[in-house]
Amino acid sequence: MSTTLEREATKDQVAEHFDVVIVGAGISGIGTAYHLQTQNPERTFVMLEAQDSFGGTWHTHRYPGIRSDSDLYTFGYRFKPWTSAPIATAAEIQKYLSDVIAENDLGRHIRYGHHIDSASWSSEDNLWTVSATRTDNGDTVSFSANFLWMCQGYYRHAEGYTPQWPGMERFQGPIVHPQTWPEDLDYRDKEVVVIGSGATAATLVPAIADDVAHVTILQRSPTYYFTGENRNLLADHLRELEVPEEWVHDIVRRENLFNLRTLTQLALEEPEFAKEALIDLVRAALPPGFDVETHFTPRYMPWRQRIAFLPDGDLFKSISSGQASIVTDEIETFTERGVELKSGAELDADIIVTATGFNLSVLGDISFTIDGAPLDFADTVTYRGMMFSGVPNLVWVFGYFRASWTLRVDLVSDFVNRLLIHMDELGAKRVTPQLRPEDHDDPWQEWVDVEYFNPNYLMRSMHLMPKRLDKPEWRHTQDYWAERDELPLVDLDDGCLVFE
């Protein structure tokens, strides 16, 4: 009886108020909290995290070998030096994030186990009200905020994407998605088939190759890979000279960004040359005569999908040793013992892993309303890839496809903190992106140009995303080097943002 009364009281409680509600305590949320606390120290804020700990992606994924596919000198924050190998394990990244939280006393702002169900905006009150369910006891709790900062990422953490192939119910062994990897999965001395060839498969396969009887990568089409040592020679040399770690971090970060920009420009301006250069690296890492044309020559040009980095060429070493193999074919049907391919070949398996991507989530699949009316973000136009036309006091952190995600956390944080200060100076309670008169006749286009970037997860879910116009103000340029210079200089009073 007492529990029932407590829950009824909880439902009727007054919303706990903060100046800013940050949604998510992953790498975006933690970086955002640091910048908000540093640049707007007088503002109160809370971070609401659905999981039972911080880290987001690095807490969700538990499959063997989980690691970054960006170098930590650019994936790490600009304010926190990275001091280890460029490609880091999930445990190393979690330790890095833990240090950021501890060093900046951010832990007191985080509420774990708070799954957000809805967010409603009231123009009368100029407030967002967020309703969340506590995962420990099922209670509903409410928070109100002047500003809502969405840092929950871009995919559903609860489940990965697995296509439905014919005959899956016939297979006698486990079918596992890396995103929900069972802690007790015994793959030792088993025949394993990994479907997919992106960064997840490239990470998982060498991590289990020594323990399984054999692991086979089954891919529908090839992926680009880039190989190199998991060390940074410049960083090593600077440390030998006893250069302070803050300087090492900044210098190596600059060098890596310069190199990435050069590679990106080459891929866009000389795609055939870039393609051959990448494939030559693969060819050099595999035994003579290996069928690189079939298995490692993609159908698309470089950088239209993310390029997976293989530290020390570990995947190619597993293939070269015979512990792993690769098959390029399509699935006809699952069988009791494995997979039958369209070529007629069969792959026997004790375990099948579907490294087939994830389900895109637009702002956490939260139910949004504005003054009681449901909000569909597909009916809005993006403002610089972070805000939405007609949606007040809300920003979404969405990182870069090609450069490190975290680079945009820093840039967006600078922009939004400047925006909040500008609102104070104007005495404004709300800011809403609105198309200007000269924008009204411009055609609405899909959120991203598929000729520029076209990963499968985005193609499956493009209809859920906001739209763009062919103007810098109304698109997500995905160009870190342009935004690095442009965002600090954006005129907040150019008419795209309406202050009230």
C-alpha cells in the first residue's frame, strides 16, 4: 500500500527545474557538460542518462575487441590530453571519460537510470518539461528546463539492426548482434560466421580469431580499410623531448587533422587515385595472389562511407594466418547448420554474428510536443545541423561522418554557450530557428546528399531526418574544417534565429 501511495505522489510532484537539461552522459553529454560549466558557470544543469553508467556507446558495446575507429588525439576532447595509443579500447576510453568527470566534478550532475519518455514545450511558460521513467523502481519523474540539449547519440542502444533472412529460425546455434553481445557466449573452438565487413566486424574478427576454430567474414560487398601502426611517431618524439602533454595533444591533434583533411580532399577530388592507393595498402598486407579484386575492392568511391582503420593491420594478419577467411556473396537462406549462399556454396557455423549495423534514432525516439501538438522532425529544416526550424530552445549534437565525432561536440558547445549568453544580453527567453522570407521558395532536400555520404543505416532512415536547404545556414555541412572557422563567426542576428 505504501509503495502505491509513494508512486502516486511521485506522479503528482512538481517538476525539478534546471536552466539546462542535457540528455545523455556519453562522450557528447560529458563534453557538453564540461563546456557549459566552464563557459556559463552560473547556469544550473542536470544530465539524464538512461543507462546505469556513463559512456554511451562505450558502455553499451561489450563485444570482444571493442575499440575506437578514430584516433584519440582528435576523438578526445580538445581540453583533455590523450596520452596513450591513438586507437583505444573501450576500457581506455571509459577511463578517459571517468577522469574528465572526476577532474571537473561532473558526477554530481548526472542522474543515471532515467529513461526519457516525452519532452513538451510550453510557449506560455517558455519551458521544456521532460518526463522520465526511473529504471530502478519504475517511478515517473519530471524535469523542467529553459533549454534542452540533446546529446543522446544517433542510434538505438537497446537493439542493433539485423536483417530478416529466410530460414533464420532453422539455425540451431545462437545468432548474436555485437550490440547485445551475451556475456556468457562461449565461442572457443567454434566455427563462427560474421556477417558484415564494417568497423565492427573488422574489430571483432581479429579479437576472437585466436580462440575460435575458424571465423569467416561474409560480406555482400567490400569495404575500404586503412592500415597503420597503432602509435604516433610525432607524439613519441615530443615526449622524448619532455614536451608537456597539453602541447603534445594539441600538436598531434593538429597534425592528424591536417592529414585527415588531405586524405578527404584527395578522396573527393581524385577518387580513382585515392581508391587505388587504399587498395594497394590492402594488397601489400595480404599474401601474394590474394583475390583483392573480389574481396577488398568496393563498388563505391572512398569516403562515401566511413573508412575502417585497422591498427597494425590486425584483420589482415588474421586472414593471412588462415585463422580467418572472407567470402563475398549474398545469403540465400539460413540452414540448420549455417548459411546457404546464392552462389550455391554453404558456410557451416556454430555461431552466427550479425555485424550489420544499427537502427538510427532521431533524438532518442522521444515523444516531442510543442504547445500540445506532436513534433515530427522530418517536417523541420535543420539549422546548421544542430537546431530545427520552428523548435525553440533545443539543440542536437550530431557529429561528423568522416572526422571524429567529438570535434563537433567542442564546436557546438562553443556556439550554444555563445547563443545562451546572447539571449541573456537581449533579455530573450527563447530562440527559435525560422526560415527567412528569402528561404521560403527554396526546395527542401534530404538531410544529407547521398552522393556525398550514404551508409546503409542512414539510407534506411532518411525519411525520419529533418530536411535541408542548399544554403550553409540550413544544412549540416559535415565539414569540420569549414565549421571550425565559420561557426565562431556566425551572426546570431542574421534573421535565421528569432529571439523572443
